[in-house]
Amino acid sequence: MCRWLVYRGDEIFMEELILQPHNALIHQSLRARLAPTVTNGDGFGVGWYGARPEPGVFRDILPAWNDPNLRNIAQQVRSRLFMAHVRASTGTATSRANCHPFAFGRWLFMHNGQIGGYARLRRRFEALLDDRHYAARVGTTDSELIFLLLLQHGLDEAPIAALTGVVALIERVMGEDGEAGEPFRFTAALSDGRCVWAWRHASDATPPSLHYRQTPTGLVVASEPLDDQEKDWMPVTAGHMLIADGTLTIRTLH
């Protein structure tokens, strides 16, 4: 499983979360604490918002711990809202197009988890995309496909309704599959440059981990605590969504 973080608050250098903490994301790429896959070396990505509505994105296939470009960007770029992701592939190729976060217009999206039986069900899921969103698909992951389904199902107008509708759609298609497969696991983050939505869900009892912490500069949401002060980090309960738009709200997905 992958590891990721998202930050919203005062403008800070990205290195303050990606590089500097004791359990910074770059360390999690090599030695994750709360994931069944300890090493997340199948690429990485960062996405950030600056002066323009559309985010900047940098992704590559080297392991995060071994890419000097990531360190340089994190040391130089300041942002009030950014995402970072280190990837452990669940079966699709290691390519730049398959690295997170994914961007479309003003939106950024990243994911930790998988659609169970995706290799078998991929054609069925891709057939759900309309021509416009299928043409926007450049990679092969279930994560990018989920993002495009969210966009197709009204993300611009009603993000929470799009999310709940797409989750239900995915689970319905999986339920129609005649072969027993792996569960649907979906711990993800989404932003339009103003608000952050982060959620933790699974069709079984073991969704990927997700925590959050209020810092002096803003809110950090991460797959696992970035330091040893675990008492300062709150877990997001399974089946719940975190919404940060100047205030912090936790609500159920349904």
C-alpha cells in the first residue's frame, strides 16, 4: 500500500513535511510503519497550489529516497496547500503516468488502496467512462480511473455526492463479479485548491490507515504520523470523511 500526506494552512516549504520530520514521507517510502508493504519505491509525486488556480505537479518513477529532484523541489517550493505521495504498486506498471497525485483542471487526487480484482474487472470499469473522460486517461491504474469517475459524476458541482455515488458504483460492479475477489480499499485525498476532502473506507474491516494533526501553521493529514508524538495525531475513523475548508469537519461517508 502507498503512503501520502496533504497539507492546508499557512504557506510553508514542502520540505517541512516531506523531508524534515523523524518519520517524514521520504522515510516512509523506505520504512513505512503502519502499512503491510514496508517499502514504497514504485515512484512518487507532489502537487501544490500557488498563484494560479491550477496546481503544479511533479512525478517520477525513481524511489522517493533516491531522487535529488524531489529534495530540491521540496526545499524550494512554498505552498499553502500541497499533496505528496509515495507509491507501492498493486499490480500496474511503474510509470510516470501511474504516479500520484493526478491532476485535472483545478483538481488534485491521490489514493492508497485498490479495487479488488482490478486486473480482471478493468475493462468493465473503463467502459463506465464517457468519451471525454476516457480520452483523459493516460495511465492504467484503478486510482486514476476512480478520479475520472469522480469528475464524470459531478465532482465540480457536488464533491461529497460524487464520492458516495462512485464508491457505491464500484462496490456494485465488484458485487456483480462472479469470482470472489479482494476487497475495495479506498483511503484518498482530493482538493480543488481551497478545500481538502480526505476519506477512509473499505468494503472489509481493514481500510488503510489515516491520521490528522493540527499544527501551528495548519492541518496535516497523512497515512501515518510524521513524528513520534503519536498522541498529537488523531485517526480518521473507518467510513468517515475529513473536510477542511477553514474549519475542520469529520462526517460519515453515507
